[in-house]
Amino acid sequence: MTNHSEPAGMTGEAKITLRTAGELAEALPYLLGFRPDDSIVLVALHKGRFGGRVRLGIPERTEDWQAVARQMAQCLIGECERRDGHPDSVVAFLCQDAPTPGPGAGRQIMQRLRPLAQLLRTECGGLDVPVTEALCLSEGRYWSYCCARAECCPVEGNAIATDGTSVMAATAAFAGIQVRGSLGRMRARLAPWETALVADQTRALDAAAMELVPRILDGTPRKEVEAETLDLARLVMRRLADAPGAADVLAADLKDDELLAHDEAASLILGIQDRLTRDRAAEWMEGEEALHALRLWRALARRCVGPYGEYAAAPLALVGWVAWSLGDTVEADQALEMALSADPRYVFARLLNEARADGLDPEPVRRILRAKRTDPDLDTDLDLDTDLGLGLDPDSASDTPAGVAEGEATSAGGVDGPRPSAVAVPGGAADPGMSRAARGLEAALRRRGERRPGAGTRPARAGARAPRRPTEFRRPRRQRSRGDG
């Protein structure tokens, strides 16, 4: 078996050396911040350190494996070359549990995924980056595709340490690194209902649409609908804030669902389809207020059921934005991926996704939203050069007010409008139909691209079509040391 000695700079001087496949398998959740399931993960290595990483769900169709392996290898190695230089090697992980656990189930999964592991090794090798270790993680055990020695890699696999007493776990605890539950459980908090209440919520959404659309067509001012939506959102947030908390996230989500009536959820879901209303809602991004808003946006995402699935892009984008603003990049990434699965054309989610992947700071967007909150009558044609401090030509980011037009009122998730590319290439013009927050992200990304040749060319998160594009590229985050404050 190939030995590895990878110092993972977790915080300050805290480092850990990983020498075996078992230690790599145990380290994976700490690298990602959650326990991946049904996932391909590629991690680059630079001079003994972990570098960028990409993750993608394992395609169900084996015909898609070749394309997925090629795209993941190109995405990872291309981004590494652009950011940190050509990687020395790659470690590949295939994580999948059996649908029906039982004796030998994990080994069957390992054998089924062996061709996929070989494709990953071939595609990375074709780009002059060897895969020094390829592991299958299934049913709490791991197997190495690069080692055939029975003394260290038996046919039944080896158990992955999960007792929390290893050096890896101790170092992560010292560094303040927290590992979430499984990826599936995280996404379940944001997925639409699949219960008997779906019919009731669908009827409420139908009724709200029948009430709202005629009002818009009859000339009801957009500001009036915005005020009603935001007032209702504040009312529900106060209700959530007054409710006793629950330690278990599932119990907490069920309690939040009980506190939100079907008609309230329907009115809010339709109301935040207007991108300017959504941007006003995005102002709830800091402190306790942000925590209550996050609970509301999660609950609304769960209510986008049946034919209203695309409407989930707005609340999911708000989940992604607020989570990112609060420093929770793990939930932000999952929410944005799900938003783009609901509506791949949703501009705000695409820009947030690209900004997250590009390592930008959310503070420029916060500044814009704070300015609007302080002065609600602030001119819509905000000077992005002044507010973002990006040295951008203000003419390239000019905008005109854009609300819910008559032709947009009934198109699911269409208020943000179609857009050929989520990221502006250097020197490109901003979409004149973008909202204030989206324009801030566009400007920040464009400015970033001017400083770094080749920015804006990475594959964006993809929607639900297979084969999908890699969903994550992450530069290893610098963890806070105890002296950072």
C-alpha cells in the first residue's frame, strides 16, 4: 500500500501527518466539513499539503462515468494550475453505501465502482498528475484500488475509525473543525416535502398565485406587494424566534414547519420571486436576525412542492447567501447547488456560487445591502465603484429598476431572467436586468478576473441533468488559530 505523509495545516502550527489509507479515509469528512455519501471526491496534493478539491455525486448510469471522470480531472487540475500551480498528485475517494446493508454489501459496492476508479486514475494521469491513492468508502469500511496486498488491504476491507479518539479527531477538535452529518441529511433539510401535506401546500400556492397575478396585471404597485411580503416575513420570523429551540435539527425543522401556515408559506414563496423583494429580504444577514431568517428560508424551500419546484431557487439562494454571510460555507455550498438544480438560470444563485468557489469575501455585498437598509430610498443606480471599492467603471454596472413585469409574473423562477453565463468575463458588461445584490457579485467577480487571467472560465455548478459538472472546487481554508480572535 502506498504511504502518504500529508501535513494538513489545520490551524497555526497544528499539523497532522497521514501515512496510511485508513488515515486518509478518516480525514475526508474533516477536509469537506461533512460526511460525503454517494460522492466522488478528488483532492489535489501540493508538496505534501492538501490543495483544491472537487466533489460530485456518483452518476447512476455507468455510461456517464467516462465524461464525469474527464470533467472532474480537468476541473480540479485546471483550477489548481490557475491558483496554486500544477499539483503533484491526486487522492480519489468513492463514497457510497449499499441500498440494503448486509454482509459483503460494501465489497460489492467497491467492485461495482472499480471501473470508475480506473477512469479517474486514467484521466488524471493523462493530465500528468498521478492518482497516488484511490479509496472506496462503504458501510463504514474502506478499500484501496491501488494496493493488492492482503496483509494491509484484505478483501473484506478495513474499518474506518469513528470513535473520535484518533490523532485526526483530536487535532480537528483542537482546531475547532466541526463535521456535519451526512450530505444526504443536510440536503434533506432543504428538499421539498414528500408527505401527505404536499397536496394542501400545492393548493395554497395555486390560490396565492390566483390572487397575486391579477393584482399585478391590474397595476398594483410593486412596492405594495414587496411591503406585504416583507411584513409577513418579519411576522413569521418573530414567531420562530419566540418558539423554544430543539437540539436535534430534524425536530427543529418539524417545529418550524408547524409554525408556518400553508397560505403564509405560499404568499412568501411567490413574493420573493421578485428579485428586488428578495434583495430586501437578503438584508437579514447578520446576528440573531440572520439565524431566524435562515430558518424561514429553509422552511420555504421545503414548501416548494409539486409544480412549484423551480420557485425553490429564490429561498435556496437566500439560504446560501445568509449561511455564507454567517461563515457557514458548508450549508451555503449545498443550498446554492440545490438552487441551481431547481433553476440553472437563476442569476443570484449562479453569482453566489461563483463567488464562493472563487474565494471572495461576502463583505462587499453586505455593504450594498446595509446601505439600502439604512436608506431605503437610495437611488437604484448605485455607484458600485464607490460602494464596493473595486475600481470598476460605473458605466459597466449601470442598472435600471427591474421588478415583476406582466410577462414574468407566472413563470416559475423566471423573475431573475435567463442569462447566458453566470460570471462576467473580464471587461464584460453587467446584465441590465440584475438586482442590486447580483450586480455587486458580478462587479466583484469581474474585478477579481481582471487581477487574475483566466478567471470566470471554470465550470459552474450544474443542474440536475446527467452527466453533471463537478459541484465544488475548494481551496483549503485557513482555520482560525486561538490568537485570531
